[in-house]
Amino acid sequence: MLKKSRKYSLLWLVVLMAALLIAAGCGGQDAGTGGDSEAPDVVKLGFLSPITGPNSAEGAAARNAFLMAIDAANASGEFPYTIEVIVIDDASKPEVGAAGAQQIVADEKVVAATGHWNSGVAEATIPIFKQAEIPLLIWGAIKEGLTSPENYPYITRSAPTAAQENEPLANILIKDMGYKKWFIVSDVTSYGEANTEVFTKILADMGCELLGTEKVQEGTVDFRPIIQKIKSSGATAVYFGGVVTEASLLKNQMHEAGMDDVLFAGISGIYSEDFLKIGAEAAEGALAIKPGIDPSKSPEGQKFLDDYAAGGYSEPVGAFTPYAYEAALILLNALKQCGDNPTPAAMVDAIKDSETTGIMGTTTFNEFGQTNNVAAYMLVVQDGKWVSFDESEYATGTRVLPQP
Amino acid sequence: MELLFGQIINAILLGCTYTLVAIGFSLFFGVMDVVVFCAGDIAIFGAFSIMGAYTILASAGIFSVLPFTVAVFILLLVASILCASLGLLTYRFSVKPFENTSALMPLLSTIALGVVIKEVLGLVFQRVVNPLAKAAASGGEALAVQGGRNPQAMPVLIAPDGTITERNLIIIGVTLFLLLALFLFLNKTKIGLSMQAISQNKDLSRMIGINVNRIVILTFVIGGVLLAIGGFLVGSYNTIIRFDNGTMYGTKGFAAAVVGGLSNIYGAIVGGMLLAFVEVFVSGYIPNGTAYSSIIAFVVVVFFIVFKPEGIIGEKTVEKV
């Protein structure tokens, strides 16, 4: 009969499909804007971020901000050459990012690069930039160890690390608010692992109870088994150490399961307009830490927000968008130090020794290239909007967070 | 005890979502002897059709003119028509041209079609006005969001003012109703019986006067409608849909169908439930088990294929020597 020999090929198919599912994701393509390489008076910078794929909102907003700063610099006439940017879409995939990094280092006019929302992608491109001796300034990936004595001085980072971000979060939630019974949910990416590791350690140091840890695959849509587990564990607070898609699903399904009496707090990866999309009702009361200082608090920062709004971009400003803008300011500052003929070697020194005051305060780098500018502030969802916690009705006591 | 009960409900609900996609696989495999791999994507296309139609019709004020259930019925009708058309397109362009070739051809072409459906969804639904979950029922205002290829909120159309338990019961109820309707259709109607005849022997069916082409086309239409409703339930259950959800549902649905016995639609139910129970219980009872739930579920699938290749409810095919 027709079906006789199919059973075995079906076995292989299932195995193959299982493998495909694990590696599932979506394709991305390069969005190179590399210009005319013949022009003698052009200096190029590389920029990498996920413009397609699951983190496209953050990646595209960062690109917009970075290009906004570079365009302004070109228009100002302060530089004797035109600065061009090679924009690489890494689609949040290490292999795509690595290919993009190769494309950047292959261009002789490139003097520096900046990039990365995903720590995993940064891990893939760092060896390439190091080998090519082209400085890479990281604006958004927060895993510890990306900046290290081995990677110094080529790799610097203007964003805080997972520890630099988690500590202020823990200080507020545990020391100030008194949440002691925790459940950690994160994803299996480098970002999720890094956050889980750091936060687990903080909980132990602060004498809190960790009632469970669950890591989910990216693309998980059903969190109910975990939620049931959280419910029966007696945790009073859930820490989410991943990015926005899974966070919004988890929060939504927790709300659905009637668990509004459990605090939901997350790392800056969940700070996004997307998180609010699940509906004001479910998102209400969720907390997120955001690195840096509130841009709207300083005139420079407010100018950035106004300029960005005036730019008519479709992606709103995310947690790391100001950092991408700041990265541009740091690179521009370094370019200025290098005079009329910047080289990658000169840029390496110029970046590591730079002192740049931009919209996020003053950035300098420590002995292995990590920023000394550590600041963070808390946000809370109130009526479908991210509001600075200190200015929210939760701070004044009009609304209350779940009991610790 | 409460934990166990909750997890069983979770597993049954997840099983319902897998089952509906698995039945799509079984139906198509039954009549055409091919694995139509884009079944999961067709289902998610159904969910997106509902969301899209909702966005358009809700802003046109349909919910204020018509009673809620009638409006939801219209949305389901729109999605069913679109999915049935997509089922027809699948048949016409990805299955029929390869009718007399190796089974790998339609498999490959439907995988390709699945990628097309997925990417088109990702592109089309980039910037939509996505009304807040409960906006329509309570006459609230729509919220403009940037979608990117990020998840879209599925409008709450099942018991919008009810509790989550009510909503879940409705999802289970609708799934049971669909299964019952399908059972009656296959066993009590002439078309259903013709489908079964074709699945057993196409040549003989042709000889006894069954219009095989017509029945096959009908199967794809019915499969499309089933998948549309399946996608609606999947989206409503998850509360969020993403353009690439179909890949996961396709793989899980296919695995469920194979475990149950690919040519048997009742096997799809058993397979779907088995897969869901393994996943939920690994995730719910093993500390830090969630990261491994899919892996263990697929190990179970492979185990079944090795030791029971005909499927749990499949008939043993006897090779004629």
C-alpha cells in the first residue's frame, strides 16, 4: 500500500522538526546603508542592532537615535569629513551579527563600531572586532564579561552590566519595599541567564527566599504551568529576567489567573511600549528598572526626546535608545580627539580615555572598559503607561502595590 | 491538590489547541496521503484574520450595531472564508501539482508555503490599530500600537466580561463540539463517508463513483475552516498571537498527529493530549523543568514512533510481500 515505508521517514521528520523548532526564529536581512567608498573624505562607523526579529522595536529605535546624532554632527560642520554609518541588522542572531561584523571590519574606512542589544550577538562579534583591532563600543548588551581585561582596550561598554542594573532594582524592592519571597522567571538566552545568575546571588546575599527558578525558551506562549507553580510556592514577588514578549505574556496570564496580589518586577528588557499593549488592566503595577537617568529630567535629555519625537520615527524611545544616542556622542567625542585623520588605533585610545557628558550623565570607562556611569531608576505601569515610580500614584500611596 | 487540578486543566487546554491543529494534519493526510505542513500557519492566519477583521469592523462600529454574539459570529465567518480559501490555495499550488510524485515534494512545498504565510503575516501586521483587549465589548477606544514583528494582542471575544474559568470552559466546550461535529460529519454524511473511503483506497473510491477531486477540495475547505476556529481558540487562549506561532503549532500538531496515528483523527486527540500533558507536567512539577519541557515532549514522541510506529490508535499496515 501507499503508506508502508513512510513510518520511518516520519520518525526522521519529527526529529528534524524538533531540531528546527528549537532553532526556530525568523530570517533577517542586512539593511546596509553603506555609501560611496570612493569618496576620499569619508569616515565610517559601524552600527549593529536587531532591526528585524523579536527585538526589532528596541533595535530600530536605537538605530534611529544613533543616526539622528550622526546626522546632526554632519550637519554641524564640526568635522572635516563626512561621517557615514554602516547599519547592520543582526536580527538578534549571533551568526547574522558575526557576518555583519565581518562586513564592517572589511571596510577600510571604518574606524570604530558600536552595537548590540543582545549579549549573545555581542559574544559572537567581539572576537571579530578584536582581531581586526577596531574598537567596539557596546550600548545595550548587559551580560557581565563582555568587557574584560582580555577584551580591553578594544571593547568598551557605555551601558551598565547585569549586576550594575540588578543591584539598584534589588535595593529598592528588597531593602526599601521588603519583598522577601521570590520566584525567578527568565529566558534561556545569554541575557536571561546573566540576569538569573546575578539576581539569584543578590537574593542569597540579602537573605531572601528563592522559591523557584524557571527558564523558558524564547517564543514560549503558555506560562500557565509555571504560574500554577508560582501560586503554590507562596512567592510574593516574581522577578522576570528576560525581554518583553515573554514578559507581557507572563504578566497577562498571571493577571488572568487572578494573581494581581503578587508583585511583578523586571529588568530593563521589559521596559517597552509592547509591554503595555497587553492592556492597561493586566500590565498595571508592573515594575521595571531602567538604567541611566531619566532623560526628561535634564534639558539635554529633554531636547533628545523632543528631537526624536520631531523625527517622526514609528518606533518609540525604549530603555536603551538614549544609550545608543549616548554611544554616538561618545564616538563623536573620540573622533574629535583624533584630529583630521582618525584611525582605528587612535580611536581605541580615544574611546577608552574619553570623558563624555551627554544626556545620561558623564561617561568614563574603568580599567577594563566598563562605564563608571552607573545610574538607574524605577518605573511602574500606571493606567497603561510607564511612569517614573517616584512620580507615580504608587509612591504617593494613592495606589498600592501587592503586599510583600 | 489545587495545584494538580490546575495543572490538569492547563494540560487539557493546551491539549485542545494541539488537537485542533493535529486534526488538520490528519484530515489532509487521510485524503491526500501527504503531510500538509503549513497547517499550523493556516491556523495562525485564521487568528490574524479574526484580529484584522475585528480591527476593521470594530472601528466601523459593528459592535454597537449588532449584538455581541452575532458580531463574533461574523468575525468567525470572515476568518473561516479566508482560511478555507487559503486551504484551497494550499491544495491547488502546493499539493495538487505534486500529486503523483514522491511524498517529499508536497511536504517541502507546504513547508515553503508555511514560511510565506508566516512572513506575510509578519509584514502585513506591522502597524495596525490594535484595540485593547476588552475595548470593543465595553465600547472603549482603540489603542494605536507599533507592532513590528512583535506579538499582537488578541481581542477577547470569548466571554469578554466573564471569568477566566468561564472562558476556558468555553474553549474546551467549543473544541468538544467541533470534534463531535466532525465525528458525525465523517460517519453520518455521504461526503464524510466518501472522505473515509478515499482515505482507505483512492482508486477504488473512484471506481465506485465517488468524485474524488470534489471530495479532496471539500476536505481542504473543511480543514481550513477547522483550522480557522482552531487558530481563534489558540489565540484567545494565549491572549497574544505572533506571526511565527504557526511554526510551533505546526510542529507540535504534526507530532501529536503522528503519535496518535497520522491517518486517524481520533489519534490526533490522543496525541495532542499526550504531548500537552507531558509538557505541562514536566514544566509544573520538575524544578526548573520548563526549559526542558519541549525536549522531553519530543523524546516521548520519538519513543512512541520507535515502539509504536503506527501510532497509538493507528492501524498496523501490513506490508504485502
